[in-house]
Amino acid sequence: MSKNSTVLHETKALISLSNLDHNFKYLRSLTGHNTHILFVVKADAYGHKAELLIPVAEKFADWYGVATVKEAVELRKANAKQPILVFEPVNESTISHYEAHQLAAVVGSFTELEILPQNISFHLEFDTGMGRLGFYAKDWKSLKSKLIEKKIKPSGYMTHFADADEPNSPKTHHQLGIFHALADEFRSFAPEAILHASNSGGLLNYPDAQFDMVRPGISVYGYHPAGADSPLKPVLSLLSYLIAVKPIKKGMAVSYLSKWKAEKDGYVGVIPVGYADGIPRSLSNKIQVNTAGKMLNQVGVITMDYMMVFSEEPLTVGSEVELLGPNSMLADSWAKIAGTIPYEILTGIHPKIKRESIELNNKY
């Protein structure tokens, strides 16, 4: 390639709508015929860019779940039509948005209940063992009295499992027992209300915990929460390219702290992504990427803007590199190496990296 050649490249995340469609169909096959699916799209759909998923999600999701009112408003702007449940506690600064954008609130304290207007749909959250948000089971009698006093009824009841990623977890069975014990009371007070408890782990591991609705997140994006084998297909692939190539001799060091030295002559390829883009520095010298159909070792400390690979054979500037994807490694593999979970890998991919959807039946 001549010095005057101009090649336009970019790092981008490809979102496979075909794989998303596949995952929805698989998860639907695990649910009861009348069980609703709430698709968790918080953190901009776990880093996948929620607006790109709407065309497929609208066919399968009965609800959406988001962390904040701001996320819910953005989802409405992206033409999401289904009901949206907002997980964050209700506060006076966001109350007006619930009615304006037809959002359902999650209420988990008496303080929230006090400020809740009568015209807003809401789900009551119960803390059965997560230890984070929600009423305790012992609060039900007082809570019921308060609801009667305010002349309001919930449109849903929910809890959140702490250990459902693990099959046959004693804690999950304990939480499930508490919620089951309250279920008759809930249905007696508000017969039309939806009961829900299961996240991805609950859906995959506890078929008796489906109630009226399930709330899958990471499984829709293609990963089993416990890393178990499953038919799920990862939705996101991360692609970049070689921005520079240089020869290297045996014994020469690469990158900061000289932690890697070439064991033989070869070539170093430089990829324009680093920890500022969401590639964990802890993966340094521990992963492989695919370029030109070959798996190459990443070498040297991953820097803020670059990572390097080594090849015994010549490399070509501009060659595409698959960092995450079906032909390289997947987010759960990175997570295992980094001592974390695929959720963190996926949500950690920086928003500056362009997300681009691949239409149904157009496979990468």
C-alpha cells in the first residue's frame, strides 16, 4: 500500500437482528402460552443501542424494562410502542414523565407511595432477599391499608432474584417461597395485576417462577447468565481494522512496561481500540482476535487507544479485525479472563463506537 493511499475504516459494533430474532423465539419457547415477556433494555440495551433492536423487539416483547425515566423517554422517541416499566425509584422531579410518555412506575417504599399521583400505573416491588430496593413481606398489611386510603391499586407486583443464575439455589427457592406466599394476597387485592420475578436466570433455571411475566435481559442478547451451553446466539460483534503494521525482531518488546517480548521474528499489527473504547486492560496478552481468517495473539499491554497483535506472516494495513464475534472470541470468554461478567464487557463498549444493525437473514 503506497503512502498516498487513502482507506476509510472504522471500528464498529454489528448488531445481528437475525440472532436477536432467534433468541426471542428460543426464550418464548420456554415460557407459558400466556406468559408476558418484558425485554430489559437498560444501559442502551446492554450496549447494543436500543433503537436498533425495536423492529424485532416489537414483535416479541410485551413490555420493556429500563433503569431510568430518561431511558424510557429515549425509547419512546425510538418508536417503542409497548408498555415501559421504569425500575428506578419514583421521585418528584420525574413524576410528570410517567403520564406524558405512558410509563409504569416501580414503587418500593412508603415515601414513593406518598408522592405517587392516582393516575399513574405502578408495580409494587418486594425485597425477598436481594437487599437493594423494595418493601418487605411484613410490610404488606400496612401497605395494603395505605393503598386503600389513597384509593389506588397496583398494576403489578414484582421481586428480583439474587442468585437465580445458579440452578437449584437455596436462596432463590427461599425468595420464591416468600413471593408465592404473598401471591394469593396480591391477587385478592388487585386481580388484574401482573406478578413477575424472573430475570434471565429465573427464566432459564426456574420454570416454576414464571408467574405472569418474565424479565430476560442478557439471554436476549445471546448469553446464558451462568455461562452454560445453550442455543442462544450473541447479537453483538465488534470489528476494527489494522491501522499500522511493522516488522519486529526476536527479543524486541511491545508496549508499556515491556511485558511482552517477541519469541521470534514477525510482524506487529496495531488496532485503533483500547481501554478508552471499552477493551479491558486486564485482557492484555490473554486474548486472540481474527484477521484474514487467522487467530492472532494480542500482545503487549492494551493502551488507551491501541492494542497490538503478533503474526509470523506479513499483515496488511486496512485488514478487518474481528475482536468479538462468531469467528473470534465472545464476551463471556473475555469476561472469564477479566474476572467479570459478560454484562460488564457488553455495556463497557464505549458509545463512541458506532452500532450498526444487520438486517434479518443478512448474516455477518
